Amino acid sequence: MHQDTSDAINAVGLVHSYDGKKNAVDGMTFNVRRGEVFGVLGRNGAGKSTLIKVLTTLIRPTAGKLTILGMDPSHKSEEIRARIGVVQQDESFDFTSVEGNFDIYGVLWGIPKAVRIERRERLLKEFDLLEIRKKRSFDLSGGQKRRAQVAREFMHDMDILFLDEPTVGLDVIMRRNLLDLIKEQVKGGLTVVFTTHNLEEADYLCDRIAVVESGKVIALDTVENLKRLYGGKRTVEFAVEGSSGIELVRAVEQSLNGESTLKVLDDGTALVLTEDPKKALRVVVEASQKLGVQLEWLNVRKNTLEDVFLSSIGEQRSGN
Amino acid sequence: MVLPRVSRLVYRNFKVNTDPASLVILVGLPAMYLVFFGFGFGDLLFIAPGLMAFQSVMAGTVGGGMLWADRRYGMLAQLLVGPFSRLDYLLGIMLTTVIFGLAGAVVMYAVAFALLHGVYISPLGWGSVVVTITVGSLFFGALMLILSALVKSNNTYNSIQILVLFFINFASTVFYPDTPRLPVILQVLFRVNPLSYIANLVRAGFDGTLAPVDVFYLIGLLAGTVILVVLATRTYMRSDISYT
Ligand SMILES: Nc1ncnc2c1ncn2[C@@H]1O[C@H](COP(=O)(O)OP(=O)(O)OP(=O)(O)O)[C@@H](O)[C@H]1O
Ligand SMILES: [Mg+2]
């Protein structure tokens, strides 16, 4: 991969192992362009937080090459940290009020008092924290804490913002609000690296997405391309009652002959990701008639990122 | 550029990282002890410098507790992805510890001063008090930092801390003089206990009885402190900053 110094982040073969045996980050290669919102999408334990910790210089890579804002973190980590903002997955607060936390954070970042106050007031308002500004941070609800922690990070200027699952614990409305607020900040040219296991969220916010599984980047592209790349334009879903589902899936798989991707979810629903939904529908219906099984339901819809996610993880698993 | 950064950390430590209730206990309790002695339960002139020295242990406890809490409540990891290095953070705690120890000693002195209607320490005596308490606070700060860096569970941390504090405090010359009347085992404990040397040095400064031999005691204390600070720094720099 070529090294583009204009990239915000450039990682080649990045590895991190906590114990020297298993790699939590296992050879990731990707670049984050300046000004883009870069999503890291993966299931629990995929290695998202470990990646964020490596990228934010909290832990060192075991192997691989990493450049952040054109600098090598192994000897420029302080310079890098002065230019990034990080909202970690775990909560972090000082034992004081919400506004007190904003204030002390501004002091720690060396923000002059006038600017500090102006920012604190603006952020409390924008992130809808005015009513709870005097509350002790440890007395807040989970969602309020999350909002306050994200908001606090904007007390200082930065070139890259890392957000490790910022929307966990937020209700639907607050989640959308928060994403919109982040979008707003990005308009100013901020680069954002954002981890989530929520596909809709990644779809809504991100320019490009890296799908991560078992410490590896298994897909990396724009949301649109990912949807196109993995399994065409439509998804045919079907389910049958009882145990005859497996036979039906096998029969459908045979008839499709590898033209489309077939996935079975944990709840027994089968997905066919296909460029030719008419054919897929016909195959499913014919196979069910031949086997004499009753289809519980059958549906055609546009691909979602979820389908992409599932099918790419499926490929990864079967490739092992 | 390191100093302004460390001073911001010190500011934070005083502003939000010390909870008022425990400060009252840490400084208020010894002060009350002094008041009791002031009402004739003992020798105030003996106990006052002892409790001034004792503030170095209190300061060390506060310092170690800060690292522990910062790791427990996520602020350590947050600070270390911000504009601070691990060393900045450590220096911030050490500096806070020393300031705390000195301030505590001054409070003890002030209480004794009021109770005794004036007790004066010579400039040389003050020099000895300040240097000894500074070094002593670093000694106990480093000891507690090692404990915080190694121990993750709250219960274990508190139990070990109470145990260590118990031995350090009671097998020392803070409260009783080291006389041949003591059981031999206690005499030995008194003499291996660094707090005894801190108390003796502060007391000598307080009483104006500093002798040339005290320089050696101070050097010994300093050497022990350097070793502990190096150990604490290494332990802390290598420790896992996350709380699990
Ligand atoms: N401090 C640690 N020491 C040892 N192993 C760890 C540590 N932190 C994480 N791991 C392991 O590394 C792997 C990746 O964990 P990581 O926290 O990066 O996952 P994640 O994608 O962020 O998951 P989640 O969505 O649950 O936050 C997991 O197998 C985890 O058990
Ligand atoms: Mg995580």
C-alpha cells in the first residue's frame, strides 16, 4: 500500500497482542483520509477498542507501521496526542459536577479562561446538558454520562476525533441527536474515527467503513460500494416453520449454484443477497413446493449494511 | 514546557481529586489528637513534631489513592490520551503529595502553636523540617504508588494499606520515644521503620537539637526514597493503565 502523507492515519499490517499469544489487532491495513468520517464496524471482541487504543498511543503496536497526522507514534506520541480528541468506551469523570468536569478538562488542555467559559456554555446548550449542569457526573444516567463525555471532548481543538461507541446507552432520539451534532462538527473539517456495532449508525454517519472481525479488516469501502460489492442490490428473506428449514436452505443453495450469497441467521431466517431477486424468489418458491414445506414468510427488500456485514463475516468465517 | 503541564495536573489534583471528607479525617484527626494532648494527656512538645512527621505518611496515602482512583474511574486513561505523558502524570502526583505533606505539617504546627501559646522553630530547624517532610512524603508517596500500581481490587488495596499504615505508625517514634524500656522486638521495629527517622529529624529541627549525625540519617532516608521512587516509576510505567 502506498504511503500518502496527506492521510490522517495510515496503518500497514498493524498488530497488537495483549498476551503475546493471541492478536487482538491482527494485521490491519487501512488509511483514514483527512476530513472523512471513518467507521470501524465489528461485533463484540472484534478488536475495535484495541485498535482505538493503539491509534491514540495508549498502547503500542506489537508490529506494523503506523503514521498519524504524518507522525510516527513511537517517538512523536506527545505531539500526536496534543492534536487528537478521544472519547473512550469506558466512562471517565472527575468527582465534580458536569460543568466542573468541562471546566477542569479545559484547564488540563490549557484553554484560556474566556474561551473555556464560552465553549462550556455552548456545549452544555448544544448537547442538551443545561438542566443537569450542576449534577455530580457520577449521579447521571448512563445516557447522560455518555452525552456529557462526548460533549466534554469538544472543549479543546483537535485534528482527529476518536469515538469508541459513543452512542451506547442512548435512546433513539438522543442517538440521532448526537450523530447530528458530530456531523455538524465534521463540517468544519474534522476527521473522525468512529467505532460501533450498529450498522444503521455507521450507515448514517460514515463516509467509509472498515468491517472488523477477529482483529482483521475484512472489508473496507464506502457504504454504497460495500452494499454493492457484497451481494448485489436486493435481499430475499425467507423462513419456514419447524425443522425443515435446513433442507430448504440446502435445496436453494444448490439451485442458486453460487450465483448469490446465502446466509442463515440465528433465528432461522435465511437471506439471499442477489443481483437477480426474481430468480432468487422463483428458486425459493419452487424448492419449497418440491420439498412440500410451508414458507412462513418471504420478502424482497433493498440490501442494508447489515446484510453486508453478515455476509462479509460469513465469508471470513468460512474462509478459515 | 513540562512544568506548566505538570502544574495543571497538580491544580486538578487539588481541585477535584481530593475529596473534602477524607481531607478532614487525614488532617483533622491528627489535629484533634494534638488538642487532646494539649489538655494534659501527654507531652505536647513531644507529640507535635511527631504528628508533623506523620503528615508525610498521610500525604503518601493521598498520593497513592489518586493513582488508584484515576485508574478506577477512567481518568488516567483519559489523561494519557490527552496532552500528558505518563511521567507528567507521575510528577503531578508526586508534587501534590509533597505540597500536601508540607501543608499538613504546617497545620499541625499551627495547632501546636496555638495550644502552647507560641512555640518557635529556628530557621535551621525549619530547613530540617521542610526537607525531611518533603523527602518523607516522596518516600511514602512512592510506597503507596507501588501499591496502587500493582493492586487492582478495592478491598485488597484498602486492606494492604491499613496493614502497612498500622505498622508504620505504631512501630515508630511518632507517638512514643525509643527507649531501652521497650521490648526488644519493638525497638528493632522502631529502628527499621523509616517513619522513626523522619520523626526524629523533624523533632530535632523542632527542638533545635540537630546534631551532625542527623545528616547521615537524612542521607539514608534520601537514599531509600530514591530507590522507592525509581521502583514506583518503573512499576507504574509498566503497569496496565486500564481497570479490569
Ligand atoms: N486489557 C486486555 N488484556 C487482555 N486482553 C484484552 C484486553 N482488552 C481486550 N482484550 C481482548 O482483546 C480482544 C479485542 O477486544 P476489544 O476490546 O478490542 O474488542 P471490541 O471490538 O472493542 O469489543 P466491544 O464491542 O465489546 O467493545 C478481545 O478478545 C478481548 O478479550
Ligand atoms: Mg470496545
